Amino acid sequence: MSTRREILALASGAAITAAAFPEPAAANGRDDGWTATWAAAPTTIPPGPPLELAGQTVRQVVHTSVGGEQLRIRLTNEFGATALHVGEVHVAIRAGRGASTDAKPGTDRRVTFGGHRSATVPAGAPLVSDPVGLAVPPGADLVISIWLPDRTPVTTLAAFAFQENAIAAGNVTGAARITPTSTITQYLFLSGVSVSGEVSEGAVVTLGDSITNGANTETSANHRWPDLLAARFRTARINLGVANVGVSGNRLLHDPNPPAGEPAETFAAYFAQSALRRFDRDVVAQPGATHLVVLLGVNDLGHPGTVAPLSEVVTADDLIAGHRQLIARARQAGLRTHGATILPFKGDTLGFYTPENERKRSALNRWIRTSGEYDEVIDFDAAVRDTADPLRLAAAYDSGDHLHPNDAGMAAMAAAVRLRGFQHP
């Protein structure tokens, strides 16, 4: 493993072409001293004219899981058809809470790429920054400001941030406070932050759908279950990062495929490529990854006939085969695997529930619990179901659509995780 001095020396002499691609993970899943502290899975956009920015700064708030003495930022143009020109990037510790995008005095740092303040991100690629000397506390918030000087179509983003971010006129990347011209609840061209300089036990990557993404939780409150799990790690002095790559609408087996002429054509692209397809980019590439948590399958059951064609109906065996693929690929990357049971959704307002879909959910959950194929089992189903009607979410944990947990439900999910499964033997 390189020392901090070696890392800094290497970074100062690195060419920008070398920084433009993620470093390969080591055989045990560790990434030469760097640990993912935050992540967002990028997606493409639906058909039609994209949002365009020109001469504007996007300031985005990210919530760290573990801390470090220095950090790196991962930009993304992975769904762009043309190169992305970034004029300047700054990072700072956030001052304030909630929707604040203020920078804490004395913490602003310029981010460079191969020693340069500006950078070009190739079409279809990410771009990893040079190390930035900034002491990052665990469980803190960062503000990351990206200046886009040219006319820039927003073609790569995480559409469901559950965090209020800001757009401002001009290059205000280094300003302590900005005046927003608009606010968004998306992450634009930003997919990761990693840290180094502290003793780390690695990173947990949470691969899932809207329930992992944080759907229906309070905006700007960091009440997603992976955030609450990271807080439990900190309380227990388990120094594991958490990289949340859940995407609302995501499926295990299929890419978005809305029927022609249906309203879903206007939003389905935000659901991201199938988990099997995006696995290497969103999971294996996370710095320091040592654990994988999988919560996937409900959209594979519910989307056909609602926002996907009936030809994509899956069986329980199909889903089990997909989970087995994730397990095999995770183990090849040196990751310990944790399989989570699918939550109940009887009576949901999205049209997912049918007796047949319930039979498939039950079969998949039984396999997750009893097959022994995952290294660990997390029984989210048992944690949030109604004890009087186990096919439904408990009322206290129901956000109102009978599918997604509310903030209390997210807390119950995080509390259901057995921490011993993430500790070294």
C-alpha cells in the first residue's frame, strides 16, 4: 500500500489522461488506501431536449460516511455523447443544515485534475480528481461546486437525490455563500467522493432500487437506510464507508423499457440500466469496496404491465439466477455479500401487488433466507411488515403508498442489520 507521501507525489505528476479512468480495485476489493465515503449512481436521461447550463455553477451537497485527511471527487460523463468541459471545481465543508449550501469558512479548496483547474471529461467516461488536502469529518456534509462555462447539456445525472442542490450564475465555485437562480433535487455530473489518511476497514456498497435510494424520505435530511446504517457503524466504531448506489425504479434483470406512447417514456430512463449491467461501474469501481448489500427484485415484479411491457414478466427462478450472478461477480471482486429480503407491498398504490407477485416475492425471500448462498442475510421484510398482516408494510413504517417505508421505516431497516456481519472475524 502506498504511503500518503507517495500518493501525493504520484498525484502531482500524473497526467490528466491517467486520472480520467477509475483505478482498478485490488484483488481483495481495496483500492490502495482510498475508501468510498459517498456515491450516487449515474443514469442517462429520457428522450427530448435536456436541461442546458451555460456559464453557471452547480453546488451540490453530499453526506459523508467515513472521514479522512484528504479526498478525491469522481465526476461523470458516462452517458454523455460529447466531451464535458468543466471550468473549475471547489469543495468545502458545509455550514448549516438542511437545504443550506453555504461553505464553512476556512475549508474551501480548489479541486484539480492532473494539476489543472479545468478539465475535459471524455464522452462515456468518469474523471477522478487529484487528492485534495481537506480534513473530512465522518458524518459531515460537503459542498461540491462545479462551474460549467460552456453551453452544457445535462446528459448524465442521478435523478433522485433527496437533497436540495443549487444552481447559480457565473463562476462562484469559491464563494462562501451563493445566490441560487434555481434549485434541483438531482446530482449533476457527480458520482462519488473517496477519502484516505485514516485507518479504514473498507466500504459497503448498497445496490438497490428506490427503497435504498431513499424514496419518500424527508428531503435534505439523510434518512435513507444506508445513511442510518453508516451512523450505526460510527457509533459502534466500525470504520466502514457506505456507498449508496440505489436508483429509484431500478431492476435486477432489465433496463428501462417503457411501452411506446405511455407516460413512462418521459421518466423511465432515470431508472438506470439493470443492476447486472451497471454492476462493474457502480459497485466494483467503488474505492475500497469490501462488502455488497443487495436489495433488488420488487421492480422486476411490479414494472411489467405498469411501466414496462408484459413480455418482461419474470419468475422467482429468474430473480434467483440474477442474484446468483451478483454473488459470483462480487466474490470475484473480493466482496463479502449480504442479501436483503424484499419488503411486503400488498395494497400498494403503484399496481405492483398481485397474488402471483406475492408468491414470487415469498419464494425469493425464502431462497435468500435459507439457501446459504449469500454470506449474510438481512431480513428487512421481517423488520417492517405488519405483524397482523405480514403481506403489508406496518402502518407505522408506511410512507403512504404501501410500498416505500417512511423515515421511521428506514430507521427500522438500518436497525435490522447485524453489525457483526461487517466486522472482521
